[in-house]
Amino acid sequence: MNLFRAFLISVFISATAPAAEKQLTFDGKGKRDPVFAKEGRELLYSVDTSPYYVQMVSLAMDTKGAEPVAIHEEGQRHQMCMAFSSDERHIAFTQCTGNLAGRLVIRDQEAKKDFEIKHAGRGGYRAPTFSPDGQRVIYAFAETGPQQLWSVNIEASDKQQLTESEGISNWPTFTPDGKRLVYSNSRENNYEIYSMDPNGKNETRLTKNGFMDIRPRVSPDGKRICFASTRHGNYEVYVMNLDGSDVRRITNNDERDDFPSWHPNNRQLVYVGERRGRRDLYLVDVDPPKVAKSAKK
């Protein structure tokens, strides 16, 4: 009887064990905005290569001991907030061009041509994302008031404002079918996550709590959203269904876990984890490991 009880306890512990994670980088430098490319064979992110320079780099995931390689040589202009079109021909990113000045670039990597989005004012460009068909770029910018979401084509023209809401709108992310756009907004005096049609209509609120829910990203299969939240104290990584149900905490650490992004396999997330003040990239399983059923005797 005692042995059987011990067996049941061990099965329960295995079924509820913390999500398995793997450390991917070890330099401890500040990092942000990780995203997978080439079906998960490359991991791209921005890193503080010096105290005064943020650079976009690529890390080969299928090469043991690989070192990060610069994506573009841009002198000493900061590069961050990168996004890729579905065919990876186009990349959008923000670039610092001077003191308190920046621009959002859409780069055709095949034609080696840049397109720059033009706005009035000196607001900062934030969080570009491509529509699934690769024809539009959605981003955040504060032109005449609170930061709103905007849309342009891949040549940075045909500019359209998508939101006209109170608070700050940021971090747009599409569902794979292109029918919904998920983002965060601060109108409740804290960031909550919402979804809407790509034209800004039919908005639905997905999270409701008094804490920060930021940086949502829709999974490649369109079923779930990962995001960072302070709902349990410090920043941790969470996952919920596309409709906002079944919120689950993925990380549980004393320091900040942030910038989650999906692996193409829909089963893992990469995120920036802080450990003893060092910031590195970690790969974590989203779903708890399945417990194999014992064979009947």
C-alpha cells in the first residue's frame, strides 16, 4: 500500500513539474525582441554589444558552440524591434539616427533597398509586425497624442491609423489567418491585452486584472497567445488561449522574465531571463511533460 501511494505521488509530481527550460546564451548582456527564423534554425535578437550600442544579431540553433553574428552593419546606430515577413524577404526594425531621434525601416533584403516610414512629431517607433500575407506592416507611434497603431504597405506608403483609443497602444501581433490583430493598451491605467479586426473595428478585451500584461504574441498555429505580466509580482511569462481563457504561468523566477516569442513548433517559447543580474535567452516548454501510462500487469 505504501509503495503504491509513493508511486501515485511520484506520478503527480512528474505531471506538475515546472516547465523544462534550456539556456541558449551565456554572455549575460542585455537582450530583447528574440524571434525565430528559417523554421527555427536561426534565433535573431537585439543585444547590448556595448554600453552605447544595441545591435541585431543572429544565432545558429543547429550549430554547436555557434556565436552570434551581426545581421546588418549599421555603424553605431541602435537596431531593435525587428520583424520579418512570412517569406523572410523583408525585415522591419527601428533604428536610432541621433539624440532622441529614430526611424522605422522596412528593408527589402533581396533588392537591398530601404523604405522609411514618415511621421510628423518626434515620437518613437515601436513594435513593427508584418501581416501574414507580407503586404502590410503594423506598428505603434505617437504622432499627435497617445501612441496608436498604424499600418503601411511594404514600401512605407499608404499610411493608415488603426486605433483612436485612450492610453498607449503597443505590441501588435496577427493571427496566422490575418483576421485578428492582438495588442496591449494602457487605457485602464495598466496594460491589458485586446484583439480587433485589422481595420481597428470589433475590439475585444482579453485580460482583466490590475497589473501589466504586455508584449503579446500569437502562436504560429493561431491557438494561443504568450505574453509577459506582473500579475504575480515581477515580470513572468504566461500563455493563454486566443480568446483569453486558460491563463497559465510558464516561468517562476525571482528576477525578470520577459520578451517571450514562439518557436515554430508551437510547443516552446524563447524569452529573456534575468539571473543574478545577467540577461540571457532561454528556451522553455509551454506544456507540462506528459506522463507515460504504466502498462497493465
